[in-house]
Amino acid sequence: MAWTREEAKKLAEKVFANSRAPECEVWIEATEAGHTRFAANDVTTSGSARDLTIAIVSRGNGRSGTVRVNDTEEAALKTAVARSEEVMAAANVDPEWVDGLPAQKYPEIRAAHEATSKAGAPERKSGVKAALDLARGRKLAASGFSETTARWAALANKRGNFGFSASTSAGFSTTMRTEDGTGSGWAGLEAPDFSSIPAAELARRAAKKAEESAKPRDLPPGRYTVVFEPQAVSDLLGNLNSVLSRRAADEGRSFFAKPGGGNRIGEKIFSENVTIRSDPFDARVPGRPWIGSAGGGFLGFGGFAGGNFAGLPARKTTWIERGVLRNLSIDRYWAKKIEEEPLPFSGGLVMEGGTGTVEDLVAGTERGLLLTRFWYIRTVNPQTVQLTGLTRDGVWLIEKGKVVGPVNNFRFNDSPVNLLKNMEAMSAAVSTGDMVVPGIRSRDFNFTSKSDAV
Amino acid sequence: MTPSRRDFLIGCGAGAAAWATLGLLPGEFLVSRVDAAELSPQMRKELAAIALDTAKKLGATYADIRINRYRSQVVTMRSQADRSTGKLNHVPSVSDGETYGFGVRALAGGAWGFAASNAVNREEVTRAAKEAVAIAKANASLRREPIRLASAGSYQDTYSTPIAKDPFSVPIGEKLELLRRAGEEAKKNAGVFLATGFIAQRVEHRWFASTDGSFIEQHVYQIAPEITATAVEQGKKQKSRTYRPHSVTAGYEAVERADLVTNARRIAEEAVNHLKAPSVTAGKKDLVLLPTHLGLTIHESIGHSTELDRALGFEANYAGTSFLTTDKLGKFRVGSEIVNFNGDRVRKESLSTCGYDDDGVKTRQFPIIKDGIFVGYQTIRDQAHLIGQSESMGCCYADSYASVPFQRMPNVWLAPGKSATTLADLVSGVDDGILIDGRGSYSIDQQRYNFQFGGDAFWEIKGGKVGPMIADVAYQSRTTDFWSACDGIGGEALWENVGLNADGKGQPGQINAMSHGCAPARFRQINVLRTE
């Protein structure tokens, strides 16, 4: 059920009317989501869900207590407020306490699309059918996922701060595998507007990759020049926002820490052509107008998203400019400590690209590999941002500017820092759903073993 | 060790002013829980009748409804010196919550449909039942063959995790105080930069009714305490060591027996020694893996590869498929003859243990690997016939009322060695090897062949004896090579019920918790990397 600004305000007021703590915050997150899954060339599961999380945070005198509920009835809210106050009173004083925010000015970000909020199983069906028909006709096995979500979020506190946001997101992805199990291709896209996702085109791309990656030849692990498709770049840069922490750098426990003390802001660390921003206003990867959400999750481990960034207005920020580290994110506690302004990472990561296509990157490669995407990336060494993970859904050998044939998958042990240091060329930047990044050609990427997986 | 009454009162006393604001005495809770409108059994039955009748009238051949309530609480503490004053700060975070809702599943026209909502009332249940059938019908023409369900039986039953002490009855202040003392203990070691800890607890109140005539009510309690110490060499390196008492289905007794404070001292020392330890020399080595480490290796290599939905390609678009294809069932050798794995959802305290799965199937134990041969998949009702079986192994689960139930991993555990093998026996047979504990970086490919795993504590083994700590260790192997290289498994006395809290799978993503019990085991000539 769609929420309005007034309904969110009214719910917050009901909470505040029952609040006895010096400060109280309310975070609301309501969703209406639908999805269709398909696999082994059949539709499998499909459903819709209406859900709601209301996080009530009672705060005062250095203590805070959070309670999450999903019942909007007045009696239920009253109980929840009382419980949050008791949780607050039971907590010890937080030595890193920051006061509640006064009223903020949140930016308007257009991220709600009717084509998404109105899409149901019948609307999702055409994309799913296109993938299934194509796979059945070409002796491929298709699996995939089509999803639409409408989301309403609000935050409010007793000091008069209030924000409301409506947004939508949609996604379609498909994996096609050849009958003999030696070829696999993937293509997918997420976007706020369901009608902008070319499901049939994505299915064709996945099928082509599956067929062209079949019967790969054996290639030994080692260091290779690699052409990373935008999705592969996006996979490798996935945890960059958490690495860009000023506090972790100042405390000496991050790649951006200086040995002996201090951080590396101002140092030229990456290739000259690397410029990376976060931009909540980019219509391809819009952010919400503020930092944080109602949180929650399984076992409560979703936590209270936002921490000491929670409630700060979203803003566009340049983190790396022409290879130089310009900024690191600063939460409100750390800002007080180092006497600087808080600086959140908000919205999607946007990397400046070049002008050509991935094909142009291939054409300029003497010998190297072309990669579709990665899988199961984990941090091996947080200090060097060394990661490990595997290639997936298509790896090809490039010789003298041409793709000469598919090769096996690999495990890599390397760092996105090296990707950005050893970069030789970029294609134009495109959206992968959560970031805007170019395809990249980079030298000496380290593959440590072969993977038999397809 | 539990905090003394005196310590607890000191902890509360500091908050007297905050309690006074509420007009209460310290520690006095008037609201014992966020108890929003618990449904009466009659009301639940009425809502179930609405859902199942509506679905049937619209043409569903099968339908079920889950009306579930989840209560969770997470108490965390970070202990770290203030940058300016050097004073030891203990930074708390407490959250508590209770959410509930329902999900209706319907099989119509041979396809599945599902609809869920957090608003539990007659109108919304009616709407959702109609929508579930409409979704099924909308997709039915895309199916080449109708979905078939293995029989589940019909049960009117209840199940409750046996608990000695309700974790929700233990005051939050007592939990914070325990974590504060553990953090303080870890920080007594000057080499420790920060210590973190949490106690997470959850109870799922699941209520299930189906057109098979089942009405099943279950209360499943899960609890997970944990503490971590991190040592840092400014701008150069850092090492974290975690003490993770096995997360289990049990009450607060699991925290009380865990002795967090004494173990905080131990992990602090190990984190600091790890930071100073020399790097490993890469090459083939024998590994002796302790349960807290081996549990996750089991999860990734055996747990996921023996899921039938993966083998059939149902998860190909995200989690992946499996090298254990259906033609291998009953004949393929995965490991050496001493390797035996079972799946179950019945073993005491294991995280996936419950009475019935989300298909309404009674839970059980079943063999997965027998004498090294692959003999059984994890299955649910709509898969069994696809491999010629007539019953489900009871592995269906949804992580929320709003999530579609699907095949999830049960407890998958390694049977102990037959003789009373000790850790010393395993180590004494190693000339050049490594003893590994804890979890580090874990990564495995989408068909579960190639993996690279690290730990958070490593000791050199030379000439049959455990030596000093070493660092920067990861090992790479293939699942079948690795388990075929297993030549020693500890005896029953060393078997530990290792729990895993948050395994992700599916689209939309869902979380699941299960246990991978095991005793220490030895693996010969595994490829070790230096990760520095």
C-alpha cells in the first residue's frame, strides 16, 4: 500500500506523543515487491510481498535503545516506544554519543517510476518468456530473475527533523548454460524504471555468451593483461565505499593509512585517469535523500543502518580525482573528534569513463583476457585490500586485438588498487545497476589457480 | 563465567538517572516484550481457513499459509581507547524487535504463486490468497510440466526448542556488562587495538496450516555470542581473532557456559602473537583443521554441493550449480573411505533443528556421503520426483513470512572418526604442516570445485609437534581432492556442534542458519599460499 508524506508524518507523531525520552527518532521503511524466478527452462517460484519496518530509537543522556516493529496500530506503537525507552535505560552510556540532528534540508531525488510500481506478474512475464523461448529454441538452459520493488522511506525526530522519499527499483538477469555444461553466459541490469530494462536484449546477450564460452581451452594461471567488462569492474569495486573510511585510515587500519600515522589524503595513488565520485543524483543509480534506513534483517544482524552517519543529507562527493585521494568519509563522531565536517558516502559509485566500447579495449590488446564478471569475492587482507574470487560466465583469450576463443575460469588474488594503478584504457562508463563504471583494460592481474567450474 | 550480581547492579546503577526519567527503578521492565496483538489460536485457524478455502475455490490444487512472528535482540559492544585521552571506551548498541506477518503459497495450473503481508487481518489474507493464485495462473503457461509435490503427511503438532533459560528474560544490562568485561579483559593486553562482541538471539514462532490438513506450531530459539580482538600495526597490518562459541538452538545457557571473559584473554594474546608471527612458506603441506575452522569448509564444499536445487540448475543465475550432478548419486567418490556426512534437522542444539520444515514435512536425519561416496541430496517436496524419490528430506525453509519457502541447507555434519583419535594423534603424524583454527577469508566457485580458505589463527606443525604461530596462510584445493586427502578424523569426544548464522541464497536473497558439527581432521599435501 503506497505511503504518503502525511501518513509517515502522522505515524511519527503517534510515536512522539507516547515518547518520554529526551530524544526520539522514527525510521519507516515500507515496501511492495514482486518477483518471478525461472530455471532449467521453466518458471519456478513467483510472488509478491507487502512489508514494513518501523524502527523507534529512544535516546537521551548518552544512551540509546532501538526497537523494530511492523504494526502501525496505536496500542502496538505505544508498547514499542515504551520498550525502546527501557532498552535505552538498560544500555550503558555511549562514549561516542552524538546529539540528534536538528531539522535538515534533504534534497529532492526523483527515483520513483510508475512503470515499476505498477508491474506485476503479467508485466514481468514478457521478459521471462523471451528468455525461456530463446533458450528452448537454442538448446540452452535458462535461469533468471525478474524483480520489481516500490519503496517508501521516512525519518523523523522530536527536534523537528523529517524526510520522506518514494523510490522504485527493478531488475532482470539471466544465466544461459549450454546443454553440454561447458558454456555459461550471464547478462543483467538493475534500474529504477522497469520499462527501461531490455529483458529480451539481455537474454540474447546471455545466450551469445553461453554459446561463445562453450568448450573452453585450458590456460594456466598467472599474470595477464585483462579487459574487464563493466560488471567485472563493478564487482571488484564493490567494497570501495567501506574502504574509504577516514576513521579506519586515521587509526592505521586501512589501505589509506600512512605507516607511522596519519592518512594518505592528497597522495597520488592511482592511475592519472581514475576519477571516482559518489552521486545520489545520478538518475541511473539514484540514492535516497539521507543516510541510513530502518535496518533490521535476519537475527537482527541487519543492524541500524547508517550508524553515526544516520540522517545526514545525501551529497555528491569526489573521492579520487585524477588518481589523487581527495576525501575519506567522516561520520559525526569522528568529525567532532578531528574537528572537521561530517562527510557521508551517499548514492551509487560513479567512475569517469573514456569514450570507446569494450570491443575497442579488446582491439587494443596484444595478448590478454576478456572477463564477464566475478563471483564470491572476499577480502583476504584488509590492509592491502587484497581480494580473492573467481571469474564466471565467460572468459576469453585475446590475441593481437581479437578474441580467439574461450578459456577456463580462474581464481584471482589481487587488489582493486592494482586494477586502478595498472589501468591502461577505459571504455565509456555505463550503469551496472548499483554503480556507473567503464570497462577497463589493466596490466598484470594475478590469477592464482584454474577453476573447473562453468 | 557469568557476571556477578554485584557487577550487574553496578552496571545498572550507572543508568539510574535514565531509569528515573521513565519513573522506574533501575532494571525494572514494565514492558517485557514488544507484544503487539498476539493472535488467538481461534483467530489463526480462522485466517488459515480463509486463505486455504479462497485458494482452493480459485482452483489451487495445494495451498499453505504461514503466520509467523519473529522476535530478535542484538546487544553489541566495541571496546576501544579514546584517541585523545587514552581512556578505554565501551561503545554499546542495543536493538530489540518483534515483527510478524503471513505468507500464502498456492499451486494452481501447475505453477507456484505466493503473496505475503505484514498486515494480519481477514481482508489482507483474502487479498493475498487471491493474489497467490493469480500469480500462479499468470505463470502457468510458461511451465512445460506441472509442479508435483511428494506427499508430506498431515500433522497437528507442536515443537519447541528445549531451553533452560529464556534469553529474552535475561536483562539487557547483564548482557552488556558481560560484553564489557570481555572487552576489558581483551584490552588488558596492550597489543590489542580494539575488541568487539555481541550476543544475538532470536525466536521464530512459526505457525503453519496447509490443504493437506496440517496445523503445526513451532517455537525455535537461536542464540549466537561472539567476541573478537584486533591487533594493529599502524598503516602496515592487522590481525583479528574471534572466539565463537557455537551458535545453537538453545537458551541463554549457551552464553553462560561459553566463558567469554577467559576466552577474551586467550584470543587477545593470539591476535597479538599472530600480528608478530612470521609469514608461512608457500607449498604443499599437511593441514590439521580444528572444528571452528572446518565447519565453514564443510559448509562451502559439501553442504552447498549436495543441494538438489543447485544440481538441477534452479540456482544457476545466482548461487550457482553443483559438480555433484544427478548422474553421480549413489556412485561418485567425493572423499576417502573415512569420510561420512549426514544431513539432519533433528540433532540437539543444531541451528537448523526444528520439528517440521516449511513444506509441513517432519524433519529427519539422512546420509549424504557414506564411506566417501555421494549417496544423498538435500531435498524438498517439489523436487523429490525429479530424481525418482517419493519423499522429501525436509529441507524447506523461508527466512520470513514475506519470503518464498525453498530448499535450504539443513545441518550437514561430519561423523567422528571410528576410533578414539585425539588431536595429538592427528598432529603426531605430521612432519611439515599447519594447525588452523577460526574463520578467515572464504571463497569457492559456483560449482563448488575450487576453493580458497583462510583461518584466523595458524600454528606451525614440525616433526609431529605444534610450534609457534605463523601468519598469512590460505589454502587452495578442489573439493574432491581435498576430501580424498582426509586421512584422520578425531573421535567422538572431540566432535563440536559448529553453527553458522547467516548463509545467503536465492533471489530475492534469503538467510539461513545451520550447523556443521565435526571433530578436528587431517588433510595431506594441500596447496598452501602466502597471502601477504
